[in-house]
Amino acid sequence: MKRIIPNAEAALRAVSYGACIVGGWLVILLSFAICVEVFLRKVFNESLQGVDEYGGYALATTASLGLAYCFYEHAHIRIDLVVRKLPKMLGRVFAVFAVAAFGTVIGLLAIEAVRLTEESYMFGAFSNTPLRTPIYYPQAVWAAGLCLFFVAIALRLLRLLQAAMQRDSDSIGDMLGEAESDDGHEATRLQGIE
């Protein structure tokens, strides 16, 4: 039982990494399509239809696909100026509360994204552009990214609870993104500068 939650989180982390890679490739394809669009407009006075429409879909879905990966990498913005001045235990309580509150908001957002996708599918909604794209396709990817993010937060909260019950202070610090600074005080990990 002890290994179920960490194994599930490891699997979800791998899935979130894969989703992030897919999102990265979407951005690369979008960049290439924009370059082709600009070239065609300047040289041949022609345009690819739908680059702006599909570009919007790509950016929205890429953002949602990267949320869980950023959560695991502690890359979401945290303003913890006051929390870092608190005693270690109280700071951790606030950090866990922040993760729980964040999870609640993301859970509600994910539920509404799924409902919106289902509604668009039921009514056969299409974009109001000449391409008439079935709108539920990009909405489904967007909703899946939000659901993945919510599950990542829920699993992290379960692991934090498990670590607290085992009194595993080091694991709690790792899961909350704490790192020791050079002078021995706890600091938030700065990604990419280590």
C-alpha cells in the first residue's frame, strides 16, 4: 500500500512529461506554420487558411498540457516572501494549504471544462470560421490537460499526507520544492539555475 501512491505519481509524472513534449511539438509546428504563412503573404500575396484559428487551439491546449509537468518541476509561480520567514513547520502547513486550495480551483475548472466539451459534442458545435472545426476536439485536449493537472495535485496531496503520517520530513520538503540555500536557510528551488 505504501508504494501505490508514489508509483501512481511516478506514472503520472511520465505521462505529464509526454504531454509536455507533445505540447512543445505543437508550438514548433505552429512556429513553422506562421513562418510559412508570413512567407506566402509577402512573396505570393496568398494565405494559409486557419493558421490563426489552429494557432489559438495549439496555444490553449499546449498551456493545459504543460500544467502538470510544471507542477512536478515546481515551476508555477509562488509568492512566498512571507512564508519563508515563518517557522519551518508553519511554512509547510501554509504550503500544503496552498496546494490544496490550488487543487480545489483546478478541480472545479476541470469539471467545467469537461462539461463544456460534452455540451459542445452533444450540440455538434463548430467554430464560426470558414474551416468549421468541431470545437470539441481542442476543448477535449484542453479539458484532458486540466484533468491531468488535477490528478497530479490530488496524488501529491495524498503523498504529502502519507509522508506526514510517516514523519518523513525530507520527502515533504522535496515535494513542496524546498531546497537548502548556501547559508543553511530554506529557500525555494530556482529551476534552471541550480
